[in-house]
Amino acid sequence: MNEGKLVFSQLMEFFPWRRFDTCVRRYHGDYKVQSFPCSEQLRVMAFAQLTYRESLRDIETCLRAVKTKRYHMGIRSSVSRNNLSHAN
């Protein structure tokens, strides 16, 4: 049984989150956002890039397939094509 972190969450630890949060606050990136903040979008887009996803439907399908591991990857909100398209 796996007792360590997922590879994706280990990669996300190298990302400069403090600087990212500073930019989000400075430019009001999460203004009027209720369910899908900028940090979630970044994680989803990084996951899509690393797994060679080509469309929003493909991203959504892949993330629904790993629904039990999504929380451990740092993606805590629900991911739908509507959320992704509005965030992009």
C-alpha cells in the first residue's frame, strides 16, 4: 500500500505559492469567485499539461477518473467543464 505523497503533489510543493498568492491578491484574481479559486485552476491546468490533456472534456474526464485521489493532489473543489471554461 502506498504511504507516500502522489508525484503530482510532490511537484506542486516546488511551486512558489506565496508569490502566487501575492499576485492573486494584488490583481484581484479571486474577486467574486465562489467555488473555483485561482490556485485550483492552476493545479488543474498543471495536471492537464503534465498528462497531455487536449480539451476541457478530456481534463474533466481524467479528473473524474481519479476522483478519490483529487483531494490528495490539492484539488479540493469540483471540476466541471463549466468551471474550467469560466475560469479560463
